Amino acid sequence: MGNVQIRDYLNTHQQLVQALEDLTEEQIKWRAGPASWSVTEVLAHLADHSIVVSFRIRDILAGTEVQLPVFNQDAWVSGQYANSGNAADSLELFRSLLHYNSLLLGRLNPEDWEKSGINFKGETVRITDIVRLFAAHVQTHLGQIERIKQSANAASYIQ
């Protein structure tokens, strides 16, 4: 089970790289409105999420009995002025954390994959769930990036 999950987990970086192909800097920074994220902000969020997931996995492996950390994604994105950052930097952090975490995940035995913690909803989540849900979360944001690209293209035709 672990090898397939690790492969899917690692593949998320390549999917993001492909989603960004042929985008201009203007398209990467474009926002549909003040409450909407740009592609740059989506990538910053995914880098942030990778940081949090990295901590959650390690906390579970360390035998934590406290609730796993949660974060306010919108506040993190706006608080770090993510759209003023560089999308490539967020993507590189994302890639680095994927690689580093995959090395850890590759060392886990089947019992480790079943270790669990309690999320902010009070639900029990296993490491296998966290890795699977992370990959699914990236899929959601790949869809968001596609919608941003389409909206940005439509907006450029209007002007």
C-alpha cells in the first residue's frame, strides 16, 4: 500500500508543473477578485499545507496524544503576502517537502502507516489517510488552477 501512495504523493509535483506550463507571470498573479486566490497564492497554500502535513505525520509517529494542528489557510496566504512572492519558490518548497517526506514514508513499516492522530474535527486519521487526502487535496487545487487559467484568459479577451 505504501509504495502506491508514495508514488501518487510524489506525482502531485509533476502535475502542478504541467498545470503551470505556458503561463505568463501576469496569468500566474491574476486574481478574479479580492477574495479569490491567484495561481501564486494556490501554490503558496500548497507549500503551507505541505509544512503542516509534514508536522502532522511526524507528530503521529512520535506518539502524540494531542489534536493535530490546524491552520487558517486564508490568513496564512494573505498574512505572508503570497501574491507578491514567486510561484517558483513555493513550487520548489513543495517539491522539496514531497521528496523529504517520501524518504520518511519509504522507511515506514505497515504498522506505522496505520498509526493515527485526532484531527480538528475530532476524527481519527491514520498516516495512510493523511497521505491519500493530501494527494486528493492537490487534485482539488489543480482544478482551481485550471479555473483561474480559464478566467484569466477570458478576462484578457474582454480588455
